[in-house]
Amino acid sequence: MGLVSRTTVVLLGGTALMVLAGAAFAQDEAATNEAEKKGRVTVLQRLVIGAGVEKIAIDTPSSVTVVEQQDIDEIQPATINEMFKDVPGINATGSDRVLGQTLNIRGVGAPEAAGDGGRILVNVDGVAKFYEQYRMGSFFSDPELYKRVEVLRGPAFSTLYGVGGVGGVVNFTTKDASDFIAEGDTGALRLKSSWDSNGNGLLFNTTLAQRMGENAEFLLSGNYRMSDVFETGNGTPMIGSNFKAWSGLAKGTFKVGEEGTLRLSYQRFDTDNPDQYFAQTGTADTFGFIDRHVVDQSVIASYENPFSDNDMLDLEIQASYSNTTNQQRNHRDFPGMPIPCMAGTFSVVCDSDYGYATWQFNVQNTMEWRGDNWENFLTYGWQTAYQTRKAEAWLDNGTRLADARFHPQGRDFRTGVFAQNEFIWDERLTLIPGVRVDWHRLSPNGVTPPAGSPPGTVIGDSEDTAFSPKIAAHFQVTDNVAVFGSIAHTERFPTIDEIFTTNSGSGNFLPSYGLEKEVSNNFELGFALNGQDLIQSGDSAQVKVTGFYNKFDNFITLNNVPAFTAGFNNRPGFIGIPATIKGFEIEAGYESDYVFLNAGYSYVSGRRDVIRTGETAYLQTIAPHELSLTVGGKLPEQGLRFGWRARFVGAPEEASRDRNTPPPPGTSTRFATAFNVHDVFVSWKPEDGPLKGWEGNFGVDNIFDTQYKEFLQNDFARGRTFKISLVKQFGWQ
């Protein structure tokens, strides 16, 4: 079918708008509640968890998509990136390998870009996850641990979640014991197994949930996932995509007093695999193979209490420790492409240990005031984090290298305070101003100046302060039409890598002292349509359209142009450039007793505002425009859902990067062309009768075995893949 043109998208959007605008909507609260009971809730009616009054996605003044457990079950993802295939504005980068997973939101985010982990904030149960390493992904985990993911697009969410999230925020929520224990039961045992045909992938999961009296419940869940090498659409094996991984979650939830809740949890992802491709984020045969042992783990303690009898208190406190380590050993050359382990650039292939360890403490409180036709929620808090970056490497004779210039060690201490006020008048107008002030210090650890540095060069601490205000508004024009918008000023601190890197693979970099913080101003404007009883009684449909314009005054990027000219070996490793990213998103959903429909469209354009010799005007992290569609049916009495998913992806914005033929083997180019890919799925979950407690999911991804490549990935995607999972749950009283 090829590319869906913008004209087609406009026609689709216009048709939806006319249908909604021309219908006589009945906003009957009882009908809405009945629809929720029957599961007639569209993707835009899902609850967004945050401060202030509870909202559904369509009523937020920014773009939000919630991926629920039902979506995860139907997708049957083997990797984190697969969970976001149908979400507009977010794209998978890196590769389909388990250790090559990273994300891009609205043109921000890519592997081998040191600061992108700070531009997209990834949280697991409120704990920030950050990892950056050459040719590696940025987040290592298993989808089976999670029941819900929120994708919050744009920088307006940085107020509550952390400084510098110019791309947005991704919040992962792990499962709880209460998700498995049925009403009237005290415990549950859930057994799950999955298989996929492309790589003979297997998953085995065991989950035990137990409630102890009225004040405590416990969850213990363990997963083992493995896969052989998968194949692309034309049958080419994807070398190094095989893996074995263990993951698990232990969680205790305790009632404290009348309303307080204490949660203690430990989660772990552990994969120890020989013969991995060194370049996990894309094809680069030159780097050869290596044995890797990657472990990601988090320990979390949290307390929350709404204090229902006191409007001045709604308290949340959290302390956590997160640690991600990567042990690399036994590098082997790709045939005919030797890379010796030696000091300098080639130390990347030496035996080495990398890691990030982070201690984090968060506290926030919400105060409430109410009048006859208004209510106000003031949320304020404090967040502090201390992170250490580890990098050690050894020569073949066991000699420890003095430092790892391509991956400098260091410490990052940051602390910040924030306040966000939400004022609601007459249940129609919502105003949300907010402000955040952060301070940080970066300290090097064992980083030495590169060869050729001026005598007496000392690499010292880097300190700075960031100020990030915003204001957002949402106005309900009628029961069925709303408009919204926001203005956000965001400042991002440079990372350890951006300040202290002194070698990047081609000549020597000097530390990037004087590198100023990244500053952006973002503007969003949109409207939403919402209706009930369109085609049949109780059905529901929503459309949300958001346009955005993001102006960067100091977009931090690698200083690698012009190459090999005078002074090339004595330049700062990173610089800031002016840049502009703009675009729009459309999200729509329809739900009835027997039919559902979801659609999402994203268009993003990105340019450098100043072009140096040898540079292109286009930012290289901008994905092509894309339309995703899901059309499905339901048989509620039989517990069946089934449907078809499709993605129609356009050609790259930069014409010179559009190629109708694949790039040469062994290159790391992101050349790509337009494509479309189709999936089908069937889910079965009987709610009554002798088969209650059983669940089944079947799907076929890439049913036409299309050979295609995501623009932001260096490797071709998986070919046709049959997926099946079976679940049996037991409960007891």
C-alpha cells in the first residue's frame, strides 16, 4: 500500500471531526458510568495518574497516551520498544535487540547521543532510570513486569517529574498483588507461558499474590525469557539478537493507620549472554562480538497518605536505590576486521565494567481549597538524586587503564524544588501554572586531560542552576468541545558524558568546559472532541489534536564537523546549537459493545537554525510522519477480542536519506524508505463458567513478512512472527 499521504490523513481527520461535530451528543453521566462497567472506554478516556484532580487523557492540556494491561497482553511484547508501536509521537530507536532498546519522543532521543537519556525521563514506579554507553541501549527491563505505561509528550511535564525532559516522560508502573487477587479471595497463583516463532522465543512466568488479613499483601513474580536469533522480512538472520534473561519483582504493600500505605519493592533484570554483537544499537560488523552480563535492579520504599480529613495534607514520600551494570569480557573480532584492545579509542573492546548507581529521595504534598463553583490544588515538593557513573577497563595483560575517555567516570548530584497549582472554575476552565528550580554539580572521577592538552590542564567540577516555569490551560467550550494549550520553558543540565568526554573515536576531544545548559521554549495548542451515543446507545468516541513548536537556544550535540581540519584534535567534545522542532499529533478512539477503533497520527519536523560547513539542515533524530490504525471487534459473552493493527510510515523528511534499496551490509546508516506493516491479534478471557481463570492470546506480527527498517534504527525489523501465550490463574480464600 505504501505511504499514506498527508491528504489522506487530513481526510480521515476531517471525516472524524465532521461525524463528531454533526452528531447530537448526549452527555449522560449514568450512561457513561454504565459504559465504564462494560469496558466501553476508549484510549482517550483512560485515567492519567498525576497530581491534582484525577483526569482522563482527553481532558489533559497536553498529549498523553496510556498503555494498559489489556494492550500489553494483546501486543505480547518481547522487548520494551514493542509496547509503543501504536502510540503517536514516540518511536523506537537503537535496535530490536534486548540490549539495544531506547526511545525517541517528538524527534528527541537516539542511541549514541549522550544527552538524550536526560531529554526523555524514564521512571519505574517513580524511580528515574538512566543509562548511557557507546553502542548500547538506555533501558533494560522486561515488559512482563509492568501493568501500565504512561507516555507524556512534551516538556510541560518536567515540573513534576524532573528537570530537562524536553522530549517528555515515560512512566512504567509495576504490577501489584491486588491486580491478581479476585474479590472474596485471599491469594492467587498465576502461571503464564508464551512462544513466538521468529527466533523460537519463550517466556515462562510464575506469579504468587497473597493477602494477609486486612493490612498487608505480597507479590512475588519471576520471569525467564529466551530467544534464538530472529530473522528479518527477507529471511536474513539478525546476528547477536539471541539472549537469555531472568527478571523478577517482589513487592509488599502495608496499610499504616487508617489511610496510610507503605510499599516496599525490589525488581531485577539479569541477562548473561555470550557471543553478543558489540554494537547492540545497530549493524556495525567492525566491532565484532563480546560476552555481556547486564543487571538492572531497583529497591524502592514509599509511603503515601491522602489524609482525607485534612485538606492541607496529601503526602507522598519515596526513597530508592537504582543500579545498572554491564560487564563485558572476551572480545572477538569479526572475520577480516581486527580491532586490538589498546589504550585510547580501541579500549572500547577491552574487558570492562560499566555502571550507573543512583540514590533518590522524593517528597511531595498537595493542598486543596474549594468554593461554590471552583476548586484549587497546590502540589509542591522536593527531589534529590545522587548518581555515580562507573567505567573500568583492562588491557589483555591485566593492566588497568588510567581512565576511559570515551566513557568518563563521574558523580552527578542534583536537588530541586517544584510547585504546581491547578485551579478549576465551574468544571470548565482549568489553569495549571508551575515552576521548578534545580541545582546540580558534576564531578569527574579519574578523568585525565587528553594528549595535547595545554600544560597544567585540570578537569574540575561543573555546577549550574536551572529554572523551568510553565503554564497550561484547558477550557471546556461545550460538553463536547474543548480547547487547550501550554507554554513551557525548560532548562537541561549537560550530562557527565557531555562535559567530561575527552575522546570520541576520531582524534582527541577536550573536555566541554563552558558548555551551557540546554534551553528550550515549547508552545502547544490543541482541541478535543468528545461524544456519546453516536451510532448505538452507549458508544463513545473522542478525537484530540495537538500542535507543538519547540525552540532550542542551545541544543547540545557532538562537535564532529568539520572533520580532520586544523585544530580538530583540540576542540571541545560537545557544543550547543540553535534548533527548532515542530509538528502535530492526532489521536482518536471509538468504543461500543462489539466494535473498537483507535487511530494515531504524528508529524514532526526538525531543523538546525545555524548550519556549519558540511552539516545538513535537518536534525537526524526526526522520525517520518506515521499513521497507526487498530480496528477490532468484541464478543463480551465469550470473552473474545480480535483485531487488525497497521502502521503506515512515510519517507524520511530529508530527501537525501530516502533510499528505495537497503544500505550496504556492515554500515550504520539510517537510510530508510516508506513502509507499511500489518498485525492481527485475538485475545480470549472468559469471565464466567468452568474456563474462568484461563487466558489466551494469539497474534501474527508483520503478517506479510515485509522487509523494512525503522528510520531511527540501524537494523532491519523482525519478519513475520507468530505469537501465542496461555495463562492459568488459581485463587483461594
